Amino acid sequence: MKVNGAGAPAPATPATAAGPKATPTAPAATKLPLEESPLSRFPPHPDKPYVEISGDDAAWLVARGVLVVDARRTKDYEQGHVAGARNISPWEGDADAKITALVNEGRDGAIPVVLYCSGGDCEDSHMLATRIYGGGFNNLLVYRDGWPDWVKRGGKSATGPEPAP
């Protein structure tokens, strides 16, 4: 697996759980300590399958080691993805098995999980979030600008297939 990039940019603004399109609640210049918990900044939202987040929020969460899921097709994932991301494409035949495996890991469903796809008009991450939400996860965060934004920001990336479990 090849890793590129200088790392995630310094994130700044949190999202609120006010609805599927969360808006920033702090000025862009705010810098928070690395020790701040992702759960304190992104609390669970059990009443809806996902909340959209910005690139700053995604970078902040990735820097803290949260689970990241790439909802793009495997061929796109292998050409480049957020370093450490898993691949679960809702359009591929193994999606149900991968979702079941994720649910069966026994993760705390309240801990944030970032999902992304190709951004723009792509809805794959939203669709995947809705499917995973049914498995007990209640803190799914959709990175609305997805992979193109991550690349533009110079976020840490990798190429190649997903490592075996």
C-alpha cells in the first residue's frame, strides 16, 4: 500500500446534529486541543441515520483515528483513498457481507464513523450510512465533499487494495 500526503490539514469547525446538513458552530480560526474527544464534538444522533460534515471536520476526525469508510467502488478505492479507510461500496455484491462484518465487530455505535464518496452529486456515502445505521450505529458522519476535497486539501492518502482483516 502506498501512502501519500503530508497528513490531514488542521481542522477547525465542528458540525451540529441539527439535521442532515450540519452547519459550523465555531469560527474557522478556532483550534482545539488534540486531546478533545471526537464524541464530545460529534455526539450521537439516534434520530437520524447521518449528519453531513465539512472537510475540516473530516480531517479533525481522521487525525484522531476514527473509523473511515470509503463508499466508492473498489476500483476507485484502489486508485486512491483516505489512508486507513475501509471500502464498502453499496453497489457491489459484497456490501451486505462487509456491513455484517462491521456490525459484528462489536464497535460502540455511538463513536463517530466518517463515510465519504466522490462528493458533489454522489450519494453513495449517504446510501451506505442509511444501511449501516440499521445495524446499530448512531453516529455516522458523511463527509459531504468526499474524496475530491480530501485530495485538494492534501490529506494523507493511500493506493491499492484494502488490507485483509
